[in-house]
Amino acid sequence: MWYAIITQDVENSLEGRKRNREAHLRRLQELVDQGRLLIAGPHPAVDAEDPGEAGFTGSLIVAEFESLEAAQAWADSDPYALHGVTRKVVVKPYKKVLP
């Protein structure tokens, strides 16, 4: 089943994101390679494609997992979560309808 992983960052998370981005992207690439990633990306802190120093406020990942518990465990072990970038994580089932 698909699960939405919705995160909120701590204030001023940009430096932490930069330090942990490579490891974070490696984990997402594993999901891509397994055909389990629907979409992933950050929420810019300002209304711009490149928010610059304003940074990001969190992320959205929609991926396939065996269970809610497996999705939560994956989210909890993300480098952003482990290294203090993320302050809140919500994981819930997602039903893809369109397109």
C-alpha cells in the first residue's frame, strides 16, 4: 500500500538539510530502484522554486510499504529525522486515484 510521509522541519533547518541531503537522497533512490516511490520533495519556505537561504519547512514522500509500521520505521530512520532536521513526522495511508 502507498503511504504519505509528511514532515515538518525544525526552525533554520537548511544547514542540517545540506549536511544530510546525500544520505537522505540515497535512501529515496533505493525506493526508486525498487519501484516503490511515487513522489518526493521538500516544501520551500517561500513561494519560489529555489527558496535560497529561506530553506524548506518540511517534505512530502509518497512510497509503497508493506504496512503502516514499516512506513513509520522507514521515516523514523531517515537521516533528516536522525540528525535533528525533522521536528514532526506524520505517516498515513494514501490512496492514489489520479492520474
